[in-house]
Amino acid sequence: MENTNIAVAPAKTFAAYDLRLAFYDGRSALIRFPPSRRLLAGPMIDIYVGHGRHHWCLHRDLLSYHTPFFQGDAPSEAKHKPNKIELLEEDPRAFELLVKWLYQGRLDDVSDMPMDKKWDHADACQKLYILCDKINIPQLKNMAIDQFRKGCNEAGLVPGPEEIKPIYKTTPPRSPLRKLVSQIAARQIMDPESESDASTYKMCFESSVDFAIDVVNAIRQGSGPKLLEDPTEGFGCCYHEHGTGQLCEVG
């Protein structure tokens, strides 16, 4: 393939080939020239990830090509030395997936994994989404959320309140990941065969008003045009205080 779309080209393409922007007849295209490995020949940078300070030594030019986060100086909250960055709040599993994508141009497919590995991979991809949201790699975000959805489906598991709470803490309003997990929670609440109810997500409701709004809106959207019964009509026994099984004497 002679022409490459910069928006969809994997990292492996840029690591192995010299791509140059060419103009012809008022149009532009990326033309692939013979391999030069130019992105793998520059300076290295030490990156420490997670509370355990997992260490990677990576090519700065390769990182900088895919995200402005690593161009020049790192943001103040991550900067310690010019050649060292600490991302101590990020998940090392997620960063390992990022490194694999940068150098190999792919993510492992959860469908190829044994059942006991599917949820772990899905959870790591959810953390990868949050990492890519922070460092601004939209293409990998989309790949990560696809793997997360597929992993949940194939493993028969969904994120609980412990996983959802940090998602709302670390992602912006209208995040696609927020939309996904709030719809999952809404479905769990409304599923008559599920043991979950609204109280299951109490910690999420308490920590994020946005989560509460998103779940209510998801339930409303999913339930269709059906209108609830008017609570101001009919007999009001259910709103009276009396003993269980006791006949209601209020007219």
C-alpha cells in the first residue's frame, strides 16, 4: 500500500518507515519511503509507572510522534527530570499495552485468550483507555474501549462500583467510557435476574452527581416511552405508616 492515512496508520508503520507528506494536484498524502527506523534511533527516556514504579526505557521520538504529552518537557505533574517521567497513578498493565502498541502496532484480541484471562485483559484495556485519554491518543482509546466491551461480553462480567468510581473521577464529562459504564449500571439495575439494584452503586452515586444523572438518563432512554403510573391517583395505602400486614384504615 503506497499511500498511508496518518489518522489510522499503526505505530509499527511509523517505527519502520520514513513517511513524507507529498502534495499533488491540490491534495496531500503520506508517501511511504524505504525503511529508516528513524523513530527508533533517537534519545531514550525513563518512565516509571504505578506505585510499584515499574520501569520502561523507551524511544522519546516514538512517544513524541504519537502524542504531544511526551514532546519536549512533560507536564508539570509528571515531570521530574528532562529524561525521566513518573506516571505513578497509572496502571502498569495499561502502560504495557501502550508500549506493545507503540512498538508492534497492535493490541492482543481478547477473543484469542482463555476464559480465565478475558476479564483481566478487559480491565487492563479500561485502564488503557484512561491513560490514553490523559496523554491524548484517540486511536488507541477507540481500540481499548472496543476490547473492553468485547472482554466484558465474552467473560460474562461487568465493572462494579469499585471500577466505575475511579472512571468518573479521572474522565471528563461526556466521556464515551462514562456513557458505557453508566449504561452497564442502568442495565444491571433494571435486569430482573440481576442481584444488583440501585443500592449496589451507592458509593458511585455519593461520589459523582454526574454518574447519578447518567444512570437515570440511561434508564429513561432504555425504558422507551412507557409512562410510570401517577402516584397521586388511586388508593394511598403504600404511602401510609402501619405494621406489616395491617389493614389500612385511612381512606
